[in-house]
Amino acid sequence: MAIFFDEGSRTFTLRTQNTSYQMQADGRGALLHLYYGPAVDGCCLDYLVTHPDKSFAPCPSDTGLDRNYSFDALPLEYSCQGSGDFRNTALEVVFSNGGNALDLRFHAHQVSPGKPSLPGLPAVYAGRDEAETLKVTLKDRFSEVYVHLYYSVLPEFDAIARWAVVENRTNGSLVVQNALSASVDFFGTEYDVLTFGGRWAKERLMSRTPVHNGRLEVSSRRGASSHHQNPFMVLCDRTATEEQGCCYGFSLVYSGSFTAFAETDQMDQTRAAVGINPQGFSWTLGAGECFTTPEAVLVCGTAGFGSMSRNYHKLYREHLCRGKYKHARRPVLFNNWEATYFRFDEEKLLAIAKEAKALGADMLVMDDGWFGKRDNDLSGLGDWYVNEKKLRGGLKPLVDGITALGLGFGIWFEPEMVSEDSDLYRAHPDWCLRVPGREPLRSRYQLVLDMGRPDVREYLFGRLSAILSSADISYVKWDMNRSMTDVYSALLPPGRQGEAGHRYMLGLYELLERIEAAFPDVLFEGCSGGGGRFDPGMLYYHPQIWCSDDTDAIERLEIQYGTSFCYPASAMAAHVSAVPNHQTGRVTPFATRGAVAMGGAFGYELDPGKLSDEEKSAIKEQIAAFKRQYELRSYGDYYRLNNPTENRRYAAWAVVSSDRRQAVLSYVSVLSEGNPAPQIIKLRGLDAAQQYQVVGKGVCLTLTGAALMYAGLVMPELPGDHQAAEFEITAI
């Protein structure tokens, strides 16, 4: 059992392997949050809640003359607007009379084995023996509004999945204006917050900020989770490190606009919450209707950031990713984008494919430019018909030629967008998100299709299915290359336009579910101008996501470091590209580019016909090494051995097998120094008593796990900037 209810104290305790989460329905029926952190079994922690008289703290009407009970000062499990809580609340609804006050009290609870799915939304899944789910129902004191709070406990991963369902049992309609997925009130303010922001080509750069008076928020209003912020936040002890201290991850399984925040209050408490961004959002609930929030996955790491991250990695690999490629080997691919951009034909692609096959690759991916009138990004999106001026005879002859070489074939789509210069837009201008009477905002010369429309989804399913059925296609790169603006749907009445953004996401998820069910043997990779939609919602449909359009190996050190706090290496698509790098102009050694790219789902983004014999030999060695180490690199335990955002001299990370018998250590010397001091790297996760052979970069040693972890391994001298070394560590 993972969920315990004490009838006498009306206390709920959720237990995982290493953590406890406790809440209580108090004497007035308020659901109070008591504790979340390292396991504390066998006691009720309600003694932590006090009721001092606080000036300017309003009291519920049922307290009478008691001034010592106010929702503005209590640690609440799911706060609501209009209850006297002046902090940022988790729920706000507006009734037909214009009032927005709620007073939620405990009504009922239910415990069930396993984990339910969420209607129309991606979510973690688990069987009856892998999870247990608590449903707590709250009811408004003055109306027939019910809120069902769900807590699915996955003990093996120290994880709790949370979501809420708002149910309208009144006789009229009401409008939900804010409904967050999870909110937790912590005692004290001695916390830091880790966030993962950036911009295009600089995604998920970790920053650490002390919690301070007021609200610290990260969010997106772009209709996508975005390059600029990620729907993931960590609240941690001020002293937390990779190996020590307590940290709490808040990860939202959603791909649209979101908010995540930490806020301190007058009582020196800290509220952390995550969910759909309420700005621009509203949802009308008719009588008898429900609204379900996306799922938030909370993981408490009791032994530092590393313990939290490894739990997220395992959970998302095994209980979020689905389908054939959850475990099947994924191909080492060559993508033609940086090799050719729009300038290619079948002869050019076949030439790249022949070279790629000779080097040991498994697949060629044809990127943008194969459809409609598409010689640049000014036109053609939406016209998903093969451009036979480039590919004579259509797609099948090209694909047959490539598969005859022994390679798989992949293709690029950007289904959610449309060019104004396209047959689709000329036929259906109303299919776009567009405010009536206004010229639309443009980005990359394209507009956004309204994925909330069934006719749009039906058209896209038909065209994508026709293409995928026309030839032996085994990979799809699904791109999305602009933020959403003019978020107005022609199908919705004026008073319900606040639903358009979320309906877009529900429609997109429905289309992805349908197309992937129709083509279960196709590997789908997500992309949004690189890493603009790198989130758990997309991982439910795409087991790997293009990590960033920035393929520079040195830039990728920070990008992949930040990404690894929540997302597994198997999800991070990473490629070796040509130099000078197309984004930065930097020249880095081939070995370094390979070492960094092998930290994720591995491939190449270049023209192999332009490489030297030495570089081709390096590719053969890299591909052979990656395939030999595939299971370890894809499913091993990931250890960050330094923070490259703070120590810019080098970056180091390691992957260790679950049985601790194998490991790979990767080291990149970023900037060389005159008269350098020896650099010693201490590994983690090995068996201290085990003897290991260490091989790599002129090193061949036999050392114990204890020596490698506590004394460390001396890195070889690597003259010149941007040099790399890798070491295979094997138990003997």
C-alpha cells in the first residue's frame, strides 16, 4: 500500500520508497497540507499547523467570532479564489451572477489500485501493482461545485502525479478562469528555485534563484511550452547539491501555455504550483460538465538533484513514452537539413544515403522542402503533396532506392502551420487562428492552423496518412516553427474564445494519437524550431525530441546539462554537424562533436560527401561505439559530474548501468590553459568494492569503484580548446 487514511484524525499519508506526503481534513473540513519530504512514518504532523490571530486575515463565516482561523495563513492543499486567501490561488470560477467566491471543504475520498488515464490528455501510466490513486473530493459550501483532487503514487520513483477535475453540478453554467494542476504549501522560506529558460538555440539553461518576498514565476503565453521557459521547476533546500539535500520537482505533462511559481507569504510559508497559464484562458462549464487539468508529476529527491533526475528519467522512459520505440533500438540517422537546406533532388539525397550507409548509419531523413511549392520558407506549408520537380516520379522511387541500400527512410512535416502562399490557405483561410477584422501577425511567413477544428484535423490526418502509406517510411520529424498569436477560433462564439488555446492542444493530442495508432512502426521525433516544445506532453507521443537547433558541441554542453534535470538522455535528439558550425561559426574537433552528441539520441546533420577520409573514419568509429554502448547510454543511470554553467573550463558526465558493471565517462575540456593543473574527475554510482578496467584516451588502468568515486580519475592533458575524452569502465 502507498496510501493510508487515518479515520480518527482524517489524515492522508502518501508513501513512496523514500518520501512521505501528508494532508488532513481538519475539524472545519478544510484540506490542509501538512508535509512533503523524506519519509516520516507513523505519526500525524498536524502539530505543525498553528492558528495565531493575524491582523488583516479574513476568517470564514463558520468560524463565528474566532479570529484565529484564516485561509490566508493556513497551508492549503488546493486554494481557491474568494476564500480569504490572498496568495495566488489554484482555482477561480465565475458564476452566472458574476461572483467568483468559493469555499471548498472536504466531502469524500476514494482509494483505487493503478493509475487512471486523463481524458484527451497525455499522462503517466501504471498498472494495478505499480501505483495507487487517491481521489479527494472537495465541495463548495454554498453551491454544487465539486473539485476532485487526484494523487497517483508511484512508489518506485518517489513520484506523485497530481491533477484536478472541476465539476459543475449547479443548474446553470460557470466559467473556470484558473485551474492549476498542483499546489503545495511548504513551511519556511529557506529554499532556492531552479528554472530552465533561454531562447531559440539556447534552451533550458539552468538558473538558481533564492526564494524571496513575493512571487517567482516562469511561464509561457506562446501557445507552446516554448524555448524561453520549460514547464519544469525545482524547489530545493538552500544547501542542496547533486548528491545532498532535498529537492522537489514540479513537471507539467502539457505542451501549451503554462505557469509555474514559488511564492512566499506573511507566515513565512512557500507555495509552489504549476498548471495551465491563466492569462488568456477560460473554460465554460455547462450544468453537469467537468474540466480536467493536465497532470503534474512531483518527484522528491531526498539525496540531491541527481536522485530526483534519475527518478524522472526512469519514470518518463518507462511510464510516459509509449509504443514500439519505447524500448526498440532507434536508428543512427543522417538528416539532410544542414547538408542541403532546400536545395536537393533525388540524386543528391541518394548520394548522401550511399555515403551514410558506408559509414554505418541506419537511416536517411529528408527534411523540409519536399512538398508543394517549397524552395524557401515563404510558401507551401499545408500543401502536403510531393513536389515532383524535385523528386521525379514522387516519393516511392526515392524511398525504394534508399531502402535498397539497407537504410530506413524518414521525412519531415510541419502539420500545424500554413503558408499564406499555399493552396490550402487560399481554399480555407478560416482554418487559421485569426482575429476577425484584423490582419494577422506573421512569424516565419506562416500562420497557425486551428487544431481545435475537426475539419483541420481530418484534412491533416488524410494527407499525412496518404504520404506515410505511399512508401516505406519509418521515421517522422514533426516540427512546429512559430509561437501562437491571434488565438481566435472561428468555430467558437465570442464569449468562449478563452478556450481556443487549450482546445488547440486537445486537438493536437487527438491528431497525434490517431496518426501514431495508424502507423505504430514509425518513429516520431518531436521538434519546435529545435527545443521549443521539449516537454512531457510531447514525450507521450514522441519518445525523442530535437533538443535544440543549436548543434554546436560547446553550446550543447549547457543545453543538454539543463535538459537532463528532468528528461532522459534517450529523449534528447543530438547530432554531429559540420564546422564551422552553422549557428555559432565555431570549429570543434570531430571527436568532441561525437562525444557530446552521443549524450543523446545520436545522429548526424551534415553532408558526408564533403568530409575527409579522416573524418569518415571518425564517423565509423563513433557509430560503432554508440551501437556497442546503446543500452548503457539509452537506459543507464545518468550522473552530472559538474555544472558547466558555473565551471566553464570543462564539462563531465557519466552513464552507469543499473547493475553497476559498466559505465561511460565523457569529458570535454572547453578552454585550454597555460601550465594547467591536473584535472581529477570523481565518478558516482559505481560499486565501491568492484574492480574496474578503465580504457580511453591513452589510459588503461585497473581501479576499484571506491578509488574512482572517492579519489577520482586524472584526465589526460588535452592541448587546445574544445577537446574531448571518453572512457569505458567495465567490471572485471
